[in-house]
Amino acid sequence: MEENINIIKSASIPEREEIIVDFARWLETTSQEALVYGEGRFAVISANMAEAIRVNADELARDKPEMTERVLQQASAMISQFKAAYPHRVISRSVH
């Protein structure tokens, strides 16, 4: 994840957009896992951030790379924070 943030400045616009969408997917996955663990507020925040990133991926890819880098660092921090609190990977997302 961190290596993607580091190459964002040197990447082409289509590559940047692909990296940005990847981060949105990672946030969505984290959101789903948070729901399994009962972290509803974190799940909503992650899902909203993922949606905002996905909707604005084109603009983020074309605008200033520094701004994109900052957004991706915030997304990475959210994912890292969740993984630190819940280090075990979710195998099944079934909620009963």
C-alpha cells in the first residue's frame, strides 16, 4: 500500500486512477470487515471515504499529485488503524 503512495507522483494519469480505485476497494473491504466485528461507525466512515474516493478518482488522478498522496495516506491510515485493532483476517463475512 505504501509503495503505491510513493509512486503516485511519477505515475501516469491512468495508473494513478487505478491506484486510487484500488484504495477505494481496500477501504470497502475494511468497511465490510468492520461490520463483522461490530464496528458500525468505523464501517460507515470507511464506506463513505471509499465512495468519495471512487467518485472523485478521475479528478484526483488529474489534479495535483500532492493532494492525491495526502488522500491516499489518510485512507491508508484508516486501514492500518483497523488492522491494528483487529489483526486477525476475516474468513467469512456471515453475520447471524
